[in-house]
Amino acid sequence: MRQKRKSKKLIQIYQKLYTSIGPRKWWPGDSPFEVIIGAILTQNTSWKNVEKAIKALKEKNLLDPLKLYNLKEDPLAKTIKSSGFFNIKAKRIKNFIYFLFEHYQGSIEKMFSEKLMPLRERLLKINGIGPETADSILLYAGGKPIFVVDAYTKRILIRHNIISKVANYSEIQELFMENLEKDIRMFNEYHALFVYIGKHFCKRIPDCETCPMKGL
DNA sequence: GACCAGGCACATC
DNA sequence: GATGTGCATGGT
């Protein structure tokens, strides 16, 4: 498909999803820091289980960079137990916190004052932060124009014959970044709408008949 | 009781 | 570089 057609197609899908489903108001969270912690906790995990973990952190008054800096890994793991993979996620949160203090004196604001791509490269060097987590942090916590790709995005695009089964993260991301305006608001909604479609229609056993993307 | 969920790192070939 | 596996809880 030529560039212009691709771009038209992607805009068409977005408009269909937005008009039939409406704004998703993502990311649920009271602060950029909460969004970052949520992004790590939701790795291969249902959001319901993540919400419980975040609630537990709030109840212990631990949802704060310095508090987490001073908290040992073991009590952190116990607190986020409901999110699954709790030992490894406790490590990943601590890795991010150490990064935040090492480079930005623990300030989320200072971190996000960095330019998009240099910051993305730095985030990706943290053990436990991969492309989806990094991009979620950049877009939903930092308000930066980057397109987030996830398992739902890939599944939906494969089923609509827009990408091949072997397409990797950066190929899928480039499809959107190179064919759409770098519009933060749209990137925010677009990914959230894909998650909605993935959860409700484009499941392992898909429900294509009532799916808003039917025919696209 | 199997299967899945808003990934990632690491081992092995 | 591609493919497989461990990490773990809670909902359907």
C-alpha cells in the first residue's frame, strides 16, 4: 500500500473507533508517577489486578519516588502482590526509581523535560522497561507524541490484513508514526481504543459481527 | 481446572 | 535472529 493510502486507512479506522466508542479518557491515574508505576505493573497483567496493587500502595502511602527509593524490595513485592509477577515487578520498579534519582534527582518533571527520543533510549536501557512500557510512560505520563503498540494492536492489525504476522514492535509503531500527524491527543485515544476493541471484540475467539471495525 | 491478561529478559539453538 | 520459557495473581 502506498503512503497516502495507508495514512487514509489509519485515519479511517481511528475516526470509526472514536465516533462509535468515544473518548477513553486514558490513562486512569491521579499523577504522572502513578501512571508510570501502573505501566510497569500492567505488564502482561489485567488492569483489574493492577488497580488493586496501586490501591495497596496508596493505602500504605508509598506511591511516591522517595518513599519507594527507601523501601526494600521485599515489602514492595508483598504490597503489589495482586498484580502478579510481583518479585520481578518490584525489581523493575526499583530499577526505574534508581534511574530517576541517578539522572533527575528523583524528579519526574525533570525527567520529562528531556527530549522525547533521547529519553526513550534512556528508559529502554532500564532492566524491565521494554518498548511498550517506555512508550506508555512517554505518552500517558509525559504527554509526548509517541504511538504505543501492544498485543491487542498487533492482533487487530493482523486480522485486518494491515500488517504481517511477523511484524515487530518498531515496524508497527513506524506504520503509525510515519503515516499520521504526531498528535498527542489522537495517539492517546487511538491506543486506548485499540485496547477497548481487543478486550471486547478482537479476543482470541473474536466477535467480528458486532465489532465497530467490521468491514474496515 | 484450563486459559487468559494493556511484557520483558534471558537461555538456547 | 528466531523461538521458547519463567515470572504469578485473580477473573472467566
